[in-house]
Amino acid sequence: MSRAERKVDHIRHALGHEREFHNHFDDVEIVHQSLARMDFNQLSIATQVGELKLSSPLFVNAMTGGGGKETEAINRDLALAAKETGISMAVGSQMSAIKDTEERSTYEVVRTVNPEGIIFANVGSEATLPQAREAISMIKADALQIHINTLQELIMPEGDRDFTKRLHNIQRIVDALDIPVIVKEVGYGMSKETARTLLSMGVRYLDVAGRGGTNFSKVENMRRNRPFASYDNWGIPTPSSVCEVSMIQDDFHVLASGGIRNGLDGAKALILGAKGFGMAGGLLKVLVKEGEEAVIDEINHIHKEVKMCMMLLNAPSPLELRGKPHVLFGQTKEWVEQRGMN
Ligand code: FNR
């Protein structure tokens, strides 16, 4: 199978795998407040995540690139939708384009169609500082995502096995760059122990990318003759992960992703302590099934849902949703109690 075919195969599996029966955001219930006193039409969802001034807490999370015409078209359409709606967007891992210059156009298109937008570059934790710089300059990125995906690599037959240089690489990149460096998972979530280690290294931006949405154990297992199915439910569910990392320190900028289905899930993530929220598989599914206009509609709808929640809770900005009254049920409640976060 060629690299281009593998990328497309990946997307097919990422969209096609069975979702978890239970969505962990359903464990979070917001306490309704009757006395709304703001003007919906005056409400703005503009926000700030550390140094990043954003017109919305929602961003398109890292997905694709490399692999030819098909991924280039996906990136162009996502970038056009991001431009039209003013949201930020991450590109997929640029590691292959760093090694093979022919693949660059599939990423560069994101900047070409959206010259003024906020765009995040993306590399793996195996990237060296020069490689990180190259990824950034390829798309004139405003921030860099470094993804960590140990379990995905372990399930992939051709995946990495040696992670001894990971912390050193991240440290060098964080020390040297003057744009935000966001360390992210890929659907397994982050613990408070992980967050503390990253914080001690100077990392200030995290995307928990928790369990509950796109599931890379299932994606990679679908490509194996002998799957590691016992790892299909590995990972920290997104709401629990946001609680884990949000309790650590106030100047940590937490982003939430993984299984966010709509604006209300996004608002719940903000209530639990995130400053922004990303969507990957959900938006890709809309694009593939219904096209770019439908993605624009979907993003606008999500924005309205966030605003409705702000309105109901008298939160004049997305950041002011943080800590609004809510009740945790089920697995999330047990998680938070047993991990000493209540
Ligand atoms: C991803 N994701 C991802 N993340 C990353 O850091 N680099 C990457 O190259 C990719 N590639 C990728 C491809 C596809 C097809 C999907 C659907 C996802 C992970 C993504 O950014 C996100 O962390 C998770 O998918 C969880 O979010 P959702 O999909 O549940 O909204």
C-alpha cells in the first residue's frame, strides 16, 4: 500500500470505527439558571488562550496532510471553512512532509487559502528542533502542536518503539520557540502526572485529546491481522482528563478535545476548566458526507450552542463559563472522586 493510500485508509477507519456507547460528556450536567440577563445578540465568543487571541474557543484539530490529492482537497475545504467562520485550525502531522518535500503542498494549501487565519503546525515528539522550525515555516504557523501517541505507535506494526529522546526533544523545542507550543494527545487523554511533568519542562499549553471520540486503538487494530483489542478502551475520557489537568495551575492553558460532538459538549469542557476545544473526526465526517458548506453550517451551529450556554449561565465570555455550577454523574464522578479532585 502506498503512503497516499495509507493516509486515505486511515481516514476511512477513523471515520468508520464504532463509537463508545456512552459519551462521557453526558456525565456532566450543567445546573440551569433561570434569570438570564444578557443580550444574546451582543454576546461575543471571542476569547484568549494564553498568547493566542481567538475569535472562537472552537478549533479544527489536527487530521491530515501528505498523501496526495485527496488529503490536499480535505485540507483546502477545512481551511476554507475555518476562514469563513474565523476559527483556528491545526494541520495533521507534518513529519512526512519534512522528509519528503513533494508532500508539502497538501499542508501549504491551508495557509494559501487562509492567509490571515490562526494555524497550528503539528509534529510528533520525535521531531528535532530544526524539524519543528521547518513545520512552522512551511505554513507560517501561529503555534505548534507536538503530538504524543505512544499507544498508537505500539499498536502500529511499523510504529516507533523507542521514546527515550521524547522529553529531550520537547524540552529543546519549548525552550527555543517563541510561539505557543501545545503538547497534545491523540485520543487517550492526559493525566495530572503527565501535566505536572510537562509543566516542569516549561510547557504551558496542553490539549488533553481524551478518550470518547476518534479512537486510534480501534483505527490501528482495524489494520492489523492480530489486533490488540484489549486496548480498545484504553485512555482517560475527555471530561475526566480536563478535570485532571485543570486543577494543576492557573497559568496552564488547557484545550479540550476528544469526542466533542457539539457546542454544549464544548461549553461543558470550558466549565470544567478548558480555555478552548477542538474537534477532528466529527467535522471531517460532515465534510466527507455533506461537503464544505455543511461544515460551515455545523461550525456556525456550534457557535450558537456555545452562546446559548453563555446566555443561560450569565457568562459574558467563553472563559467566564469556567467553574459554573454543574453536577458530575457516573464514571466521571467516580473518576474525579477516586483521583482526589473533588
Ligand atoms: C487525527 N488526529 C491527529 N492528531 C495529531 O496530533 N496529528 C495527526 O496527524 C492526527 N491525525 C488524525 C487523523 C484523523 C483522520 C483524525 C480523525 C484524527 C487526532 C485528532 O487531532 C484528535 O486529537 C482526536 O481525533 C480526538 O478528537 P475527535 O476526533 O474525537 O474530535
